[in-house]
Amino acid sequence: MRDLVTHLHGNDALVAAATDVDDRPSTSDVRLSWRGQADAIIDVVTRGGAELLDWRVQLAGHAAPRRPLREALIQRGFETWIHADDVRAAIDLPWRQPGARQVADIVEFALRLLPSAMETAGRAHPHKAIRLMLTGDGGGSRVVDLSPTAAGVVVAEISLPAERFCRLVAGRLAGSPTGAEVDGDPDVVHDFLTVAATMGCD
């Protein structure tokens, strides 16, 4: 648990630095230090308004891109939710699903990164796209291009609960998650789900 909270504190430090929040531990209790840092970030962002949310900051993760602060905050909430559920699973407590707005924000965040992730993984499909049908809270229909350089024509459809899609991109489900319904080009479907499952939330 201590290592996990230290990890969260370290990833939150990227946002703290961008918003001029002091990320040095304020106490030897890592949980209190992490919570204090998170509260300070929320306070700065609340006072900073919409303009601050457009600042470009480094996302957490290996070779992660710089994105608007609003997206970095979504990533921080995403990782915190996923790791909280990791803890619940370890102590045999039921998982908790975030609200519809948070799920929708996580979905949109992941889909903005997926075309570049497809290209980086060598699995881009220029001029092709999938229709992603997400059910439940935060769901909806979205067309996702499979290359960052060219708009695509829909060649496949994938349907699954929005919450499960979030767990997929967090690396908590296999590349062919149970409950997913697929149709169309099997190579495109396989590559999309494989890359999605390796993105991670941090």
C-alpha cells in the first residue's frame, strides 16, 4: 500500500509541478502527504479557471506526450480509481464504478490517444476506422480513426460496456475482453483491442 500511494504521489507530482504546487512530502505519512498534494492541486485548478486547464503538461507514463492540463487531471482521476479498485480486490471488497461523467471523460481521453498509440505500436490502419459502441453510464457511439494522419472509413464495429472499456485501456482486461461484441475486419478489431489493452492508465 505504501508503494502504491508513493507511486500515485509521484505521478501527481507532474501536475503539481505544472501548477506550481509544492510536491515535497509535507509529512512522513505518505497517505497524508499524497492527499495534501491532491487537495492543493484541486485548489489551484479551481481558482485558475478555464484558461489554466488549457496549459500543456506532461502526462504520466513512459514517453508520454504533453497534453492539456484538463486531460492530465482526467488521467490522474483514472489512475486513482483503478488503483483503488486494485486495493479493493486485494482485500476482497467489491469494485466501485465511477459516475457517468468520469467514465465519459476517461473514454474520450483514451480515444484521443489511441490513433497515435496504434501508430507507435506498428498497428495503424490508415484510412480505416472502427465504430465503438459503448453501453451503460458514460457510453455512446464513437467513430475512432486507426491512424493519426488520415481519416478513415468504418470497417469494423466493437460493442462493450463503457466501464469495461475503461478497464481495458487501464490494462486490467485481456485484449479480447469478455462481453465484447465485434463485427467486421478481424485484423482491425484485433489490433485495436490489443493496443487498447496495453495503454495503461499511467
